[in-house]
Amino acid sequence: MRTLMTMIAVLMLSSCIRLDSLMFSPDTSIETYQLDAFEGRQEIDLPEAYALPDSLIEVFTLESDLEGDKAEIYAVYVGNQNLISTDTVILYLHGNAGHLDFYWNRIKLLANTGAKNRFGVLAIDYRGYGLSGGTPSEDGLYADTDAAMKWLKEKGLTSDRLVIYGFSMGSAPATELTANPRTLQPSKLMLEAPFASDEVMLQDASGLSLPGSYISNLEINNADEIAKVDEPFFWIHGVDDDYLSIETHGEVVFKNYQGIYSEAHRVEGANHGDVPFIMGFEAYIDAVTQFVER
Amino acid sequence: MGIIRTTVILGCLAFATACAPARVIKPLEKGEKQIGANLGGAMINYGGAPIPLPLTSINYLQGLDTGLTLSAALHTTDILFGVMHAEAGLGIKAYQTKSEKFGVTISPSMNLMYDIWEQNFSAYPQLDALCYWQYAEKPNLFYGGLGSWVELNKVKAHNEVQTNELLPYIMVGHQFNRPKWTFTTEAKYLGFQHDNRDLVPDYIGPSHYGALGLYFGISRRLIK
């Protein structure tokens, strides 16, 4: 019995199976960002009508400091950078897979909000994604997003003109930095297919009320953090999302929001990654535009 | 999102319902002791191939009295996650023919879980009822039955109402008994009332409901 107990104690103390790092699925195989020339899989294909002038697209690097753990992360800005000091900017935070190229069509779509290049759009590759240095982590998401805000602030952006848009995993830094602002306080929060928490994932899968701590040490909790957000909130989610259920993830996040204004877009027939396509690009752009301009 | 889908599965299913085969099929003789190990779990699509989750547990059985067997088990996969998942129960002879070739066993048990990370504790009662049929002179047997985990919590994450009060399953299996060793193969159909399409794990279940499970067990009699 003593041997058995010793074995159990050793196993528990040496427990190494945590799913924290598995939340991230970066692709670091690229040598350069290809954007329009990218031939890999993208979640949506965009018609030529949404093409943007190369002169208004810049890929560059930022320094992100995570409590001394500095990483050079990549970013792409779409729009006239001279207007950052006077106009609205959308900060786009992508999901957990791939790298910026994978989300390029989504970024272009947002850059067509209002009109072509009406608003500037900034997107980043989190540390460990694409060509960005470092290793992905929950705290890294927040630090990297804040680094993007610092860059925008240095360019003259003020909080009242910052709109933050988080897709899937990107809903975590978007919600966190709106609820607990650092460099800038986003004036509007937009979430597409957000997840409530890792605990919901576990409970959906097991059918039981098991605590999230049984599988990970992640503290991402959009369902609770959203309650701290006062800023206007836009939520869009595919009704047929088979990855992050609209019922157990999106609806919970939306219900917990208690701020000054919210709008919900439940897109019939859409799955996790094809909301703009199923909704229709123009309908999607119209909805985003109306919210950004309201 | 495909990669995260397959990785999260491994964690989630470590704690999925009925992650082990039936513990007591035919109650042991008084004083008889048995230790065993089990492997298996719900079937999922993994990289396009159907596989049973490789969940493991070890167990101990002891015949307390005629028709009454104590069972205890540790879910070793869960331990690797830093979660102590212990299970204790009884196997009770509810009915048996005079020839002892056919019988019914009822097994109430309790699952207790505790994690070292945030010290969260969970308790889930479980009840199995199965009948067995010893089909040959050697004590090999077929068995089948049903069971359920019982959800005691009324709320789940973020104070949402927990609507799953029971997580039932049906099972069929076979035990190949040798003088000292027993080999068990069991199939389960878990959570058959739940649509499995909007879940992270790609469970394999008929018409997208529930999950089929496959389990293997080996045990050795210690003393009689």
C-alpha cells in the first residue's frame, strides 16, 4: 500500500499533462508574409472587389514586453498611417490557428468597412505565431495586444477611436483588455465566435459540471470578464458553430454583458469560421460599419 | 481550428463519463481478492481514424460476503493531469439462478475527484445494473446492462443551469475467465440522449447522438 501511495504521489506531483499550451496552434513554417499571394487555406475566399492598394499595406515589427520576456512580434497595418491620429482604427485579434496570412481575407474585409480603407485596421501575429518570436501563452496574448495599442498610441490614436475586434481565441485579449485596460481603453468591443471559458469546453465535452482546473491552468474567462465591460458590444456567432457552441459559449458571453449598448448577430447556417461568408460579405460589412459608426 | 479540436479532446475525455468498464460483473466469493487494470474509453475521430480514448485505471475487488463485493479504483490517466480520481463501490447480487449461470448484479458506487491545482473537488454517484450469462462449463460469461452517472450540481460554469441530471449508458461485454486471470472486453453506448455535433470532441455515436466506447480489462485473482 505504501508503494502504491508513493507512486500516486509521484505521479500527481510530476503531473505534466496540462492543456494550456495546446490552446495555441501556431504555424511558424513561413519565411515571409505573403498576404494576397498566400496560397494556403483561408477560412474565407474574398472576391477581387475587396482588393486593397499595396501602398496602404505595411508589414512591420513591434516589441512586446511580457514582464521582461521581450519578443519581436509582427503586425500588418492596412490604411493611411497618417490618419491614425485623427480617425478610427480597428484592432483585429485573430484566432488560435496559423498566422496572419491565414486571416488576411478577414483583415481585408474589415478594411472595407464603411468604404475601401475608410478605417485603418491593425492586426498582429501573437508571439510564437508566424514570424513573431517567443512562445505563445495566455499572458503573451495580452502583452502582445497591449504592444499593438502602444504602437497605435504612439501614432496618435486615442482610446475613443479604438475599436477592438476579437475572433475566437482573439476574443480573450479583446475582452481582457477592454475589461482591464492597459495602454488604451477600447471604445467599442466586437467579438466573433467568442468562447466563454475552458471550463465550458470541458463541461460540454464531459456532460458534467467539472472544473476547468482539471485540464488546464488557463485563466481565460470571457464570460466573467465581459461583465466588467461598459463599452458598446457587438457579438456575432454562427448558429451552427460546431467548435464553440453558440448556446454554451456565445450566448453566455452575450448574456453576461451589462454595459451601455449591445447587439447580437446570430448567423443561421454559419459554422465557426465562415460567418462573413454565410452572412454575405456586404451584409457583414454593413453590420460592422453601423456598429463602428454609431 | 482542427488542431486544437484534437488536442482538447484528450483532456476533456479523460474525465468523460464512464471512463472505465463495469467493475463488478459477477460478485466474488467471500474472501476472494482481485486486482486489475483497464484501458479504453469513448470512441472519437482522431486524424480521420476512429479510436477509443486510451484512458487507464487500476482496480481492486474483494468479496466481503456471499453476493457482496467491494470495489475500489484509481483513474491513472486523471492522475497524470494532477487530478486524483478515486472510485469506491459495491457489487451486490440481486438475483442468481441455482446453477449460478445467470444472475443480476447491482453496483452503486461513488466517483471522487480532487485536483492539485486549484483544490477543486467533485463527487459523482454512479449506479450500474447488469445481468450475466455463464455460457460454458468454464466460467466465461457474457453480460449486458445499463447504468448512469448522477449529476448532483444544479449549476455549471458561469451559473448556467445544469440540465444533465443523468448521464446514462448501456453496456455489453464478455469475460474470459482463466484460473488466475480474467480478460474483459466491453462496449458501451454513452450519453445516448445528447446530440454530439456541437462538441469539441468528434465523438462517434449513432446518428450523432452520444458516444460509443470500447474497453479492455485484465485482472488477477490473489487469494481465495
